[in-house]
Amino acid sequence: MQGQSQQQAYDRGITIFSPDGRLYQVEYAREAVKRGTASVGVRAEDGVVLAADKRARSPLMEPESIEKLHKADDHVGVASAGHVADARQLIDFARRQAQINQLRYGEPVGIETLTKNITDHIQQYTQVGGARPFGVALIVGGIEDGEPRLFETDPSGTPYEWQALSIGSDRNDLRDYLEAEYEEGISTDEAVGLALDTLAQSNDGELEPDGVGVATITVDNPQYGELPADEVEGILDERDLLATDEDEDEADDDAESDEE
């Protein structure tokens, strides 16, 4: 009993390390990320692709109201997994940082600089009493000095740079798939196909156009843009990933009820 009460003390204190060097609240925040539907980022030779599982919890819900992909600046996109409300706060912070950089220096913010600004903000909530960590992970992708860059933020406030990654539910399985299928030097179009193939791994190999979001930023046109549903549907059909009506009904039943 005494051991359990001691562990609960570390469990409740966000600023207190346990004897084995763990911050339990940060680990719980990572679990919140795992409960969110998956998002995928792929860095191509000529751009960056972000894709997100946007399955609706009800057929009455408007698909456009599900926020998984965000424009942080003209040349920067963000995909999230975990608590949507936490993601919105971090996206707003990222947008402010991008505008501050533009006004102060007269140039677009760097992807690495923006990511580290976000993670510095996240990290503050792991060492301040009376607060809790952000229960969300972000994929930050964009073009910096003519080069595509792709980063991940963790609830601990640590940034990582990737060639391809997944966050959210089934992260390990999706990462294994990316490690097996990703090749350096692929084009943006190929990266879109790979991102959709990866998301399909956690959806019984099929996706519906309204249940997935895809955004791209290319070196030739460093402007964030989301693919329209009809274009996504064409890609899914071409790759034999298009869900039937029966599959869509099953997907609605399996969608997460708490996080997107």
C-alpha cells in the first residue's frame, strides 16, 4: 500500500520526477495521442505530403468540421493526432510565431525554427505547477530555403526530424509499413500514394474520400493546399483503396468517440 501511495504522489505531480526518472503526466499525454486517429507525413524529393484520418463519428456530422490538417503559414502545414482542442491552441501559437517572424525579419519562418518554438512552448507545460502537458502530437511540414522539411513534436516538448512518420493510433504498425515502403527521392505524387496506402493499413485496407484529408506543399509552388475530395477519390480508386458503402458503415461504427 505504501508503494502505491508513493507512486500516486509522483503520478499527480507534473513537476516531480519519479525515482526511475519518469514524468507520469507526460507519459499519459502520449497515451492520449495514441487514442487519436492517425496522421501521416511523407517528405518527397520535391515537396511534403500530410495525410490524416478524418472519419466522422456520425453520418450527421459535416466532414469539413473535423480538423486534422491546418495551415500554419503559406509554406507550412500541420497535421495533428490527439486532443483536438490542444491541437488548436498549438496551431494558433504556431501561426502567431510565423507572423511575428515575418514582421520582425521580413521573411518566412524556417520550418525547424517554427517547430522548436512550438516544442519550447510545449515543454514549459511539463515543468510548471498547476498546468498539464498538451495531449497532442503534431507533424510540421513545409519548404525551407527550397528544401522540404518534416518534423514531429512530442508531448514532452522534443522535436524530431523525419523522412516519413505517423502519429496517433497504430503508430508502430504504420511506421513499420513506412520503413518497408518508403524510398528516398520519391516525387510528391508518389508520396501522396504512399501516405494513403499507409493510412489504409489501419482501416482494413480501404478509405473513403470524405474520411481522409491530404495536403501538399511543393518546392515549385511552396503554398499549402489541400486536395479536393474528388481528386482524393480518384487516387483511392486508382490504388484500389476506395471503400464500398458497406465498408463505410463499418468504419463509422469503429471511429473514435473522444478524440479525432
